[in-house]
Amino acid sequence: MRKVKQRKRPDKALYEVSPAGLAALRAWLEHVEDEPVGGRVVFALKLFFCEHASPATALAHLSAYRRYLERRLESFEALQARTADSPPGYPAHVLNHGLTRVRATLAWIDETTAAIEADAKSEAAGVTRRRRGAGRAARSARR
């Protein structure tokens, strides 16, 4: 922690992640759960911090989230089938909300997965190009 003096405001404290803290974060990110104790919000939280992990870790979290939501969708659809003869009302509206939200999130997972995969391919190609370019530059310098 570093204290920063301010003129018209109280002094503030600036924090930075220690190497041990970063290692703990990465270990937490590497642990992928299909049914996290904290529920569905854990998937978004871990994905938010995946800039500190590999694209493979982010994809593993998205895959686990997909499995989680597919189970939810299956149970919602079963409930919808069981209540199909019930009169419409607020419970049906809430069920439709759940179905809509799960389907939208599944579509988001597909889009996000494709974007991460494309980014990883671009990054790998960029690294390859840079390495090749660096090799050419080194050979040219030797000539």
C-alpha cells in the first residue's frame, strides 16, 4: 500500500496486487466448477478476471457455464411442459423470464467463445509473425 496525499480531499491509499496475491488469483481462476457454491455469478466474476489466465481457462469457464445453463434450461422446459394446461398468470411470466434469460445467455456464451477463440488465433499468428520477423532481422544484421 502506498499513501497519496491530496490537497482538497483526504489522503488515499493505493494498493497493488502482490506476486502471492496474483498466484492465488490464478489458482482460483484455474479451478473450474460446474456448480459453483456462489451460483451463476461466479462464472461472470471469473471470466472478468481471466485477463490474468489463459484463453483456455476462459473457454473452460464458458463451457462449464454452458453446461450449468443447459441443465437449467432442461428443468425450465420440463416445468413448462408440466404446466402447459395451467391458466396463464404470473408464474408463467416468471418462467418465461427464466427461459428467455437462459437462452440469451447461451447465445452470449456462443458469441464470447467465438471471440476468444478468434483473439487467441490472432494472437498466436501475431507471435509467429513477430518471431519470424525477428529471425529475418537477425539474419539481415549478420550479413
